[in-house]
Amino acid sequence: MREVFDKLAFQFLIKWEGGYSNDPDDFGGETKYGISHRAYPHLNIKALTLEQAQDIYYADYWLGNRSDELPIIIAVLLFDFSINSGKLRAVKELQKCVNRTTEENLLVDGINGDVTISAVKKCDSKLLAYMYIQARIRFLSGLKNDKFFKGWISRVLALVDYVGL
């Protein structure tokens, strides 16, 4: 599944998470390739290489969310949502969407464990993906951040096209 990560998830992500930035209005603060000093205070962000960023994303966000066990379309959506809005939020929104599309009654705890993965696999992936995109847009709309909102929505719409929805 590393190939799916490298060729699909990471390739999309890196188009949106550029080089070095230290925008005072960005909650993450100092970032490079989307890796923030706030999330990784032990790293020298300025010196971070693209390969190091890719390894961090693979270990912490792809494998950390057990994305390799999910249908590809859901895995890519979960990965990007996790990076843009945090893993806990991304998994909770996925769990809520699963609850709305199935007879499941998942605990919305933000943990992508065996029960959540099993429930996701029972869903129609395309329907779940549509619902998940809608949930992400609703979440972003609630943030009331004029400076970054247009970019966030452009990213989600590009992701919709990228995964073929």
C-alpha cells in the first residue's frame, strides 16, 4: 500500500502543501511541506527535506490512521482531511458519515480501530466518499476563516476531481 500512498495520496498533498512558510495567521505556525513546528516541535522545520516530510506523512498520517486497510478512495480522503484539519477531527467525521450510511452505531471517538474499519468496509465507498466530502466542507465552513477558506475549499474541490467523484 506504500505505492498507493506515494502515487496517490502524497502526490495530491504536496501540490497543496508547498515550501517553507511562517504565516502568523496560520494556526500551525512555521511549516514546510505542511509539516508544522507546532505538531513537530523537535524538528528543524527549515531544514526538513521533502523525503523526510513524506516519511512523516506515511508513518503518522497514513499508517497512523490505518489507511492501508481502507478502500482507496476513503483512504485518500481521510489522509488529506487529517492533514488539513487533524486526525481526530477527520476520523470523527468519517465515523459520523458511516453512522448515517449504515445500520452501524459507531462510537464517534476519533479512533480508526477495528470496528470503524470494518464498518467503513461495509459501506458503499462512493456514497461514503460523497458524504465525507460534504462533512469536510461543513466543518471548514464553520471555522469562519476568511484568509484561508477559499484555499481550503479549492483544495477539497480539487480532491473531489482527483479521486474521481
